[in-house]
Amino acid sequence: LGSLSLDGVTFGEVNFEDHDIQSFMMDGIAGLAFRGLAMVTKPTLLETLMEQYPSMAAVFSLYLSNDPSKTSHLVFGTYDLDIVGPNATWHYTPVVKRGLGDFKYWTVKMFGLSRLNQNDDDLCSDSCYAIVDSGTSGIAVPEDVYDDLVKLVTRELTNCKDITCYYAKQSDFPDLVFKLAPDNEFPLKATDYVACSKWGECVIKFQKSSGSTYWILGDVFIEAYYTLYDVDNLRVGFACQGQCNGGSWHGRGGYVDVDDVSTWAQLLLAFAALSIISILAYVIALYFRFLSQQLNKKPFSLPFFSSNQQKNRKEEEASQSQQQQETPSSSVDTSNPFLNTVGNEEKDVSRKQQAVDTSSSSQQTAIDNNDGIIVLDDDDDVDNIVRV
């Protein structure tokens, strides 16, 4: 352990891990609880340490930090209160044993949990038990009061789902106070137990302690309070500089970091939002254009096709006008093929009549009879007979 060498330590080797254990970033578990909880390592790690180093004080201290300039550490045999401040002192709470046999956990008596300076919603008024455990990430809450605690800290927020809240900030959450025997009060600031991103997504660092009646003061609490485990005197101490005030003494707290969106993701999100707004604006503009043209009884056309359509329409109208000028109008019904043929032949007769009138003064005019018109030339030969 660090600079200390231990002989004859028994440990178990794991040959199977379930999915949850595989996701943990660790190489193993070093148990620092009591003999009553040991299954493989007997004597326990602490007992072996005390036996092989009898002059060393039977204590160990745990400091957890989120400040990169201050390294988290576990120290056996001593502690350093200067980490907290020049006038820092320990506030002790006794370890209690529940049930028969040896001590198991670092269990302490808790007689109150409520909002700071508000006792109307005490979730532990009838007293309860809490385990001070570095192996638990957040604050583990007994299943029967878990929902009540979540409601207690999200009362003023309207957009929360379990321990995740949206469009919120840390100041929206209340400060809590944990009351431990004999008469200690340890505030836990919202900055200690809530992590928020700049986008307004906040995560409350509570977790459900399924199937257990114990509260667990895990890393969230230990980070807020530099912690001393006293083996000989069976007590746990929490360091405070003057009046206890949570973890504000060493920066922001929390084992959960809510990741902020990267710069590229922000740009992509902004571009997508702008595109959606532009499309909606265009659709709305088309809708109002359609309504306007319907009221004016005009055909509807898309704006980016209107100029081409107008140009094509003008070309078609000019072409039709030119064709009408080149082709004389006729009253012949084109739906009757016989009359259509007669109409064409009648045009030929008309042209020949004009030629006869201008080319020869001796040409005779047409002779009218009941059956039609017969045109004769100077030689009295029949040129064309057209029945009308």
C-alpha cells in the first residue's frame, strides 16, 4: 500500500464479470471495512496493516478532489487537516453495530435529512442509518424514500424526469443538511450534489439503494468533507473549517460531469435549426401567396418557376398569333372530312379565279347552276369541277 509492504495478504481472483462490473474502470476492489464483511481476505487488510505496523496509528484518511492542482489521495496512519484550512477540525460521529457478530460497515446514526433551514420535510425524523462508503459514487437512498427525496429537491422545477432536469441551473436546487449523531449538522450544497451543463441539463447525484434500508454517504459526501476513518476509536470524522458548509472550500463537486456539446456539434445544431426555420418560412410564404392568388382568381405558381413560365407563355402566345396571321380563317367545319376536302379545293378554285381575271381578259366567268360551280377556260375544257 503505497510505501508500505504487506506480507501474507489473501485475495480472491475473479474469473467472471457481469456486464455492469465490466463497465467499471478498475482493476480490483480493496475492502477497508470490518471483519464481519470479509469473505476471502481474513485477516482483513486493516488487521494485517495494524499487525505488521503496530506503531502506526490505526486510522486512514480519504481526500477526493475535482481540482486538478490538488491530487486525491488515501493515506494510512495519518491525515493532513491543512488541506481544508489552518483552523480545520474533525467533527466525529460514532460507528454503530447492527445485529450480531462483528462490525461490518462504517455505519453511523443519522437522525435528520431536510432542506437547509427547513425542518418541515425531514425524511429521517425517526432516525435511520447511513454507511460512509467510498465504493459508492453518489448518495444512495433507501427505495422507500427515494421518490420523496427527488420530489424534495425538484419541487421548484417543472421539467424533470427522475434525477435529470432540463432548462435548469445549480442555483435552482436547494441546499440540504444531513444530521449525524451525536449533534452534527453537515450541509450539502446544491453545487455538491448537482452537476449541470451550460445547456441547462442537470443531473442529481442520487441513486436508489434497492432492497436496503441503509443510506450510503458515498463519494459525493466524502468529496464535500475530507473524511477520517478511526479504527481504534470506532468513529468517522468529517473536517470543517469553522462552521461546516459543504464542499465549497475546494471547488466544484461531483462525480458526474454532464458533457457539454462540442463546438462542431454546436455549429451543426445551429445550421440545422437555421435550415428548419428557413424551410418553415418558405412554406408559410407559399401558403400566403396561394391564398392571395386564389382571392384574385389567378393561377398559382411557385416563385422560382414563375419567370420561366411567363417567358414560355409569351412565346406560345406569339407563335399562335403568327400562325393565325399566316392562315386565313375558314368557316368550314373541320370535324367533317368531306367538307374539309371541299374547303381545300375551294381555296384552289379561288386562287385560279384570281389568276384568270388578271392573266386573260378573254377568260369567261363562272357559270352557276343548281349542282355547283363550273369554271371553263378559253378552250372550253373542264379544268376543275367542285361540288359545294
